[in-house]
Amino acid sequence: MSSSHDGAAPLRIDEKEFEHDPHALYDVLRSEAPVREIIAPGGTKVWLVTRFDDAKSVLTDNRLSKNIEAGQKVIQRHTDGETGMVFASELAAHMMNADPPDHTRLRKQVNKVFTQRAVEKLGPRIEKITTDLLDAMEGRDAVDLMPALAYPLPMAVICELLGVPADDQERFKGWVPTQLSGGDPESMAQATTALLGYLHELIESKRSEPSDDVLTGLVRSSDDGKLNTQELVSMAFLLLVAGNETTVNLIGNGMHALLRHPEQLAALRADRSLMAGAVDELLRYESPVNTSSLRFTTEPIEVGGVVIPEGELVVVALTSANRDESQFPDAGSLDIHRQAGSGLSFGHGIHYCVGAQLARLEAQIAFDQLIDRFPHMRLAADPADLRWQPGTALRGLRSLPVSLGAEQG
């Protein structure tokens, strides 16, 4: 068993290469150093876990904490320079940054309002929103699927679910991406302030005029003393952001993968009963979330034969775990017939994504309608020229240009 300090210096990740193709690095790490100290872009030193079984065990190990208060100190200690991953505390008091019992209490409130019934009830609305977006694409030769469909659909759906009035959606359209961009601190701070102010406003309006939506349900929990105001605002923020950007990437990455594998697309077009399994496989093949959110060790733990000391940051590479050959034979190829339901795209354990069902439903409806409406759709760019979003947390395309019409003979 090797100790963590066998002399290997932390590996510095080349941000540009990684952005373009994280799989190349992951393939090497899984075989040579499945639990490895790295320096992430941004300068934070973390332990990266890349194999499926190790990933699964880390995601359920209660010796790893997500408590944001203690976590901030660990992050600062492991970050060179001023950049670090620091969040506005008002927006960070949510369940993804909490351990039991707080996590249990917060999650219970969300589960209560984020029910299967609430999600299924959205089905017809998702269909209608998708149809409207595709109507707007009709008659054009080429379109960028990201702004045309992948961005607006999840945003409209999560706003519908939370009960954000349609007129307001325009207002914070810009705030959320800015908030997530990891761009310049000043514009991020401005977006955060704007978003915070807005969420407080929205919560007050649900108090004075309750309606049948998720946010009203959460406000009720707060008034019953089960959530404090800060937790309520953070929760709304989490659902708004987590419910948005990840589904954007599922739709973008999924369509990109299908367009690059025309035989798979044809099989799906011919047999729609494959759709649910296809969405699972697309989630596995190019996961919308690249790495799990940060955890830190509260005592030394052994992962894959490596001892990680106490007080270290640990990150699970979900994208890598989902391409682990020992779990998914021929993992590097897309196969919509694969029984792939056990990928880690939505995480695992108590932090399993609360919106997994909603994301799947949106993707199924989006792919279904796209396939019907534009049977000749194909990629309108050289795949090598497509650019991916910066950062290591999420995996998503900046643009996805497609041709909609039949090829000119």
C-alpha cells in the first residue's frame, strides 16, 4: 500500500488541453494513478479519484465532509494565490454544502416539494416549451442548438417549477451564467448581488401571494421553522442554477454525441422505446457534470490503496468513472442499447441529484421532438473546431452549430 507522500509532486492540469479533451488525461490516470494529487486550474490542490469503484465509495463515505464553513478553510489552505473557490455565503447555505443532520433536514424539504408528481405534471409544459423553441428554428438552414434550445428549455422549465414569473426570466437570464462563469470577480459579484436581491423579492411575493409551485412550498417550510431565510434563498439559488446549467449540457452533449454517431441516431429514430436507455447512455458517455463538488477528509482515509491524509480536498471525476472499462466494457464507444443505468452522472449516495428525473424528462422530450422535426439535421462544424466551456466542474459546449435542411444534391 503506497502512502500519499511517495514523492510524486502534484500534477498540474493544463486547462486548455483538459477543456478540449478531458478523456485523454482520465484514461491515463485510471490506469496509472487512479487516486492522484493534482493542481486544478485556479490553483487549488485536490486529490482526484478517477475509477468507478473508488468514486462510488468516496461519494458515500461519511468521513468526507461537505460542510462549507470548515471547507472554506481547507480550500484556502490548499490554494496558491487569491483565486480559490469562494462563494457568497448567502448563496452557499444549501444542501450540497451540508452534512447530516443539516443536509437531511434541508433535503427533506426539497424532496417534499420536488416530487415525482410535480415533475410529471411538468411533462406537457416541457413538450409545449420545446415545440415553441423548435417552431422558431423552423425554416432556417442552420442554427446553433445551444442558444436555440439547450439554454432556453431548462431555464423556462425550472422557472415554471419554482414559480418565477415569465417576465422576470429575462432579467436573470444573464446573472446565472455570469455567476457560474468563474470569470472576473467583479462581474460575478455584481451578478450575485442582483440575484440575491431578486430571490429575496421573489420569496416575499410567494409569501403574500402563495401559488402551486415549488418555491411556495419551500416558503411554507421556512415559515414553519424548518428552514431559515438564508437556507431558503440558497435553496432557491441551488435549484435555479443546478437545475439549469447541467440540463443545458445534457441536451448539448447528448445531441452532439448522437450527431457524431449517425448509426446510433438512426437506431433511436427507428425505435423510440430506446429513448430512456439512450439518455442514460448519453449521460454516461459525455457527462454534463465533469467533477463532483468538493469534499474534504475529516480523518485519514484509504482510497484505492492510497492513504489521503486528514484535511485534504477530494474530487471525484464523474466523467472518468463513467468511462471505466471495468464497469462499462468498451466504455469509449457510444451504444444506446447498453444497459447503462448505473453511471455516476447524477452522483451517488445522499447527495444524489434531486432533479435527476426532471433532467431526464427534459432530455427525452427535447431529443424526441428534434429527431421528429428535423430528420436531416447534421453537425455544421468540424468536431475538432467545437469549443468547450472553460472550468473543470461542468462539461458543456460553447456552441453546437447544426444544419437543419436536406443536403443539396
